[in-house]
Amino acid sequence: MNVVQGKSVSELRIGLESTSVYSFHPSMYLHNDESIRALGGQVLVMNPKQIANFKKSYSDMNKTDEIDAFVIDDYLRFDRLPMSVVKGEQYVALQQLTRSRYNIVRQITQEK
């Protein structure tokens, strides 16, 4: 939060690409961070395919983490929707439970 310290911030958005299970923990950590909440920050998880399509408008950019961060920032700055806000812990727990059940049923069916 040192980046915004001492500056006037009217809106704080943090954007991440949805990368299966890898984006879950960072997005939840940022979503629950008290200093981000105190600034009214919003954590948004974006579809990687939408970001890739948006990046096509920048014809001569390579694939680096810095450039990807720039494109995500631009996507947020242009207020492109749809984006999803980080899901609540109960929703995520139910989602993981449902997926686990689905996988177990599928495995049992394959064994028959």
C-alpha cells in the first residue's frame, strides 16, 4: 500500500487474470486485506481470453509479465466489463465441494 500512501485515491481496483486454482489465494488475500478495504479497494478477477482479445488491439507487444500487467491495467482503466468480483468464501467452498463430488462420481463410473 506504499504506492498510494500520501496520494489522493478516488478509486482503487486490483485486477487479476483467472488462472484456475492459482488466482484463488492471491485474490482472496487481496480481497480480505484491511488496508485495501480501508481505501474502498475492489479486487476483480478477469477472464484470460477477454484479456488476450483486448491485447490484440496492441499489435506489436511481446508476451512478458510487465506487458501483461499493463494490458490488464488498461482493461481496468477503460472500464471494460464483464469482470467478476472475488467470490465469497462460502461460495468458493461450495464450488470446490461440488467439483470434488463430480470428480468422485466420474471416477466411480469409470471403474464400473
